[in-house]
Amino acid sequence: MPTFRNTHTVLAAALFVAAQGIYAEDAKPSAPLKLPVAEGPFKGTQESLAAYTCPEWFRDAKFGIWAHWGPQAVPMDGDWYARGMYEPGNGHYAYHLEHYKHPSEFGYKDIIPLWKAEKWDPERLMALYKRAGAKYFVSMGTHHDNFFLWNSKLHRWNAVNMGPKRDVVGEWQKAAKKEGLRFGVSEHLGASFTWFQSSHGADKTGPKAGVPYDGANPEFQDLYHFPAEPGDTGWYSNNPKWQQQWYDEIKELVDGYHPDLLYSDGGVVFGNAVGLSMIAHLYNSDAARHNGKTEAVYNCKQSSQGKWVEDLERGIMPKIDPNPWQTDTSIGDWFYNRNWKFRPVSWVIHMLADNVSKNGNLLLNVVQRPDGSLDPEVEQMLEQMAQWIAIHGEAIYGTRPWLVYGESAVKVKGGAFKEDFKYDAREIRFTTKGKALYAIALGWPEDGQLLIRSLAKPEGSAVNTLTQVSLLGYDGQVVWKQSAEGLRVTLPEKKISEYTVALKIIGTDLTNVPLPPSAAGKPITADAQGGFALSPLDADFDGNQIQSEKRGDQPNIGFWDNANDSAIWNVNVAKPGTFTVRTACATEAGGSDFAVEIAGQQLVGHAAKTGSWEQYAEVNLGTVEIKTPGVIQVKVHPKDPATWKPINMRAILLTPAAGGK
């Protein structure tokens, strides 16, 4: 047996580990899982959790700050260090060899004591975060490194026993309550059991080939976990022993700190029985402290139809989601990384405005140094955020989405890990509160003229009768004019903000006027054969749910549940001609008729039942003659809303007809 470097006796550690029931010989349980749930209306089932309603505090808060911070910040080499240092070929492994020792001699357990947090001042930081606009704060509870930041009685590897020797979660919570902020914790433990398995390995080549890393030492398996069963390599382990351990330890966190929000880094942890029971326990135990009303929020990266709040990591929604949701993202790497450049405040502000317009919140990781302090540029960014929010917070906090999220010239597909978009003053985002409609432009137009096409006043129409238009942060009166083109506002010479223009609009019968073809997107030009392929990726969608998605190897229009939703394209036709029109549709329900409007003509297609959202059938709609060249609009919508059943639709193809002009 290889010799291990250690500071505790193997016998003492083995007794400690065995007492927890997580030693290698105990990998397989001898009894069913014990998943106690606090008494209350919720059970650990999808059906029961359907009665959950997201609390108003979360819907009103809009902006939270996250401390994604812990021992992995020590090397200042970025995220997933605790795993990467055990993976030859990984940059973290190379860094570890250069700055510490080989992981058989100096492992992650030896990084932990180096995390002293000697400059961490939670009260000062919380006051700064509140000034910057945060309405809730989230502390790291435990990352995949299996190191707990709370005072755990179940796990010796925690911040009270080691490292800073402080109850990090408890001190953050105390500071948050002092500032009147809601408090949350994030747990990444569910994935830790398989994530940390690289620590059990050894180099395959080189001078240390075959020498086990310190994770293979039984003395430290309560940190690195016991070896996984063959094939147990998913994000969440299938081992019931680990599932029980996760439930017990996260229950200790929930019961000991009563967070307003609990975040899990993944989908529902371990699936229905385990993860849903924890959600029910969180909701019920919280309701018991709030006169029977559940005030707690659960976040995870799985859609739920409102049973919890879906979280998108570093991503956005393409349209308004009827259920509240959240983006979690960071101004830099997740853990401190000396090589990363921090995001500018404009990026944060634009992300916040976009999310809020779509019924979402923004949870922003403010990256801390290992000692707990912030870099000067981070402090500057927070001060810039504070200045912006002092003027524009009215258009953010306590608002709800309008009929549409806004006007956009940028094609946004949405989803996780999609957050880098170049916005400018042409991007308009809407929010509402009381009788006010707010229009936020994501930039200040160079010519000082802001045009909002959605608030056009069609000739002879009674809709969009405006009585007041004001500019947030400006004491004077702005000049504005409404026409069939839209609402045009002349802005003052001096900019209120480098990042946005925010208008407060009062009126009656406010509705979004469909954008004219010139505003609905860049025109699609003909291919080499003179035809046009109208891809779902190029469509502008009118509606809250309808959007582009990808099934198989092709994009399609999906989430088309609402009979009032439609898709629009601009097509640049260079010369007259006759075209055949066809597409392909899939539907489980079947029997939906849709109309395609082209150059004043309407073609009707029938989406027959295919039995699966993955199986498509071609639909031929006939021919259309385009007599006048130029930019025309192609619009597809349900023919009869009363009989509409959801469908998926692939690209609409316009092909020159045989014998046509």
C-alpha cells in the first residue's frame, strides 16, 4: 500500500467517516432512503408542488448579488480548480505543479487551510451591495469541492473548523438581515460525488506515474468521497448512499439557517423522490414561520411551469416567460481568476433590463479575492451601478412585463450560456407598474432621437392615446410626437446615462402595434436558384411563448401554444415571379390549420397529426405570385384561433414555380 502524507491518524479518520456511513464499505445502503419532510401542504411530488406560487418579494426584487466564494479562490486560477488540479492536461493541474506540489503530496485538502478570508468584512460589503441595487443576497453554501461554509455538525470539512474558522453563511445572513435584504444560499453538493472522482486517480505518465493522488487516501474520503461505482459518471450520482447524504446535509443547512432562497446547481437533484422532497421540505418549513404562507424560493436549472423558479446559467430567455425565472451569471470567472477581465457596468445594466422585461431576475456573482476583498475596478463598477439604479430603479423594481418584452434588432435565441449581445439604442425593453409603461433603450441614440415603433398611433385609431411622456432623471419636459410611424422623443443634449434611456409613459388603451416590415428584421435575400428559405432562426415572433428551438438537426418554430402568436419575416424580392410555398410540421395533437400571408395573398396549410414532436410531415400550400419587387412581409399565424392546436414548424420555403416568370 502506498505511503500517504497526513496529519491525522488513519484510524481516527476512518472512525469519523464510518460514523457518517459514507466509507467505501458502506457505499450501498441496507435500508430505504429516509426523506423527512416538514408538515405542510406540499409533498415530494410534481402534482403537489403545482400549487406553489412564487412570492411577490422575489418578483419585485429583480436584482440579487451572489458570493460564489470559497477555498477554490485561493490559487486565483478560476473555476473548478479542486477538480482540475487532479486532471493532467488541465490548466489547473499545470498551475498546481508550478505553484504548489504534485497532488499526491499537496492536494486540495492542503489548499483549504490557506483560505483565511482575512480581509472579509460582510457588513461593509452588504451595505455596498444594497447601495448598488441588490434586493437579495445569496451566499455560497457548498461548492462541488464538498467544503461547507456553514457550521455543520455532520461534516468536519467546514469553514468554522478550518480555513477562516468563521460561519461564513451565518455572517453573510446576519449582514443581509441588517440591510433588509432577503437571504439565500447556493448548494452544489449534488454533483460533488461524481465531480470529485478525479482526486482518486494518479498520473498515467511521468515521474509520478501510478502514485495515487491524496483523494485515494481513505483518511480523507469524507472530503473526496469514496470511489464511485463503475458507470456512475453522470452529473448526479445514481448511488442511494450519496443521495441520502445529500438530503441529510442540505436539510441541516435549510433547518439551521432558514434561507429565503435555495439554489441547486443543476436540475432537480437526484430526480423526483429526493429532490422534490427537499423542495417540499423547504416550502413547508418556510410556511410554518410565515403564518402558513410560503415565502421561500427554490432555484434550479430545470423548467417547472411555476413549481419553482427556473434558473439559466449565463443565459437569457428569448421572450417573456409567464413564470418568474432567473439568470445567474458573473462579472468574471466564477471563482477569482487573475487572468479574467471583469465585465463593464453597461453589460450588467443591459442584462438586468432585458431580464426584467421578460419576467426574469438577475443574480450576479461579484467576484471576491481569496482574502474576501474586492478589486478596485469591482468597487468602481458597483458605484456606477448605484448611480444608475438611483435614477432608473423606478423602471425596474416592482415592475411586471408588458404585452411584449420590447423591440429588438438583435436575434436572441435564448438559453443557458448565451449572454453576449451587442446592444444599442435601437433595443427597447418594456416594463409596467401601476398606470405607467416604462420604455428602456439600451443606449443613448447619437442623434438624440428615440423612436418607439410599438407605440405608433395608426390614423383613426383609438389605441395608444398618450397623455404624458417623461424621461427618468430629467427635470425638464421632453419633446415628443406620436404618429403612425411610432412615438418619437427628442432627448436633451446632456445624457442622463451612457448606458440607457428610460421613459415613463402614461396613456390609455396602450397596446403594441405590430412592427412594419422595415422594422421587423433584416430582409432575407434569394439563394442561387432564386428561392427563399425562411428559417425559424431569422423570424421575428409576436407573442409571449412562441420561439425558435432545435429538434434533431434542424431549427423549428416551437412553443406555439397561443393561437394569437405569429412569426414574421422580411423578404427582399428582386424581380416578379411565381413561387411554390411549402414547409414541414409536427404535432402530437394534430388538426391545426395555419395561414401564410404573402404580398396581400393568403395561403392555408394543414398540420396533420404526426404523433410526435420529432416527426415532421411536409405541407404544400400552393403557389403565390409576387408582382411588385421590393421588401415584402411574410407572416404565418393560426387560421382559426378557436380550433388551434399547438404545432412545430420548420422553415417556410419559397421556390420558383416551374414555368413561372
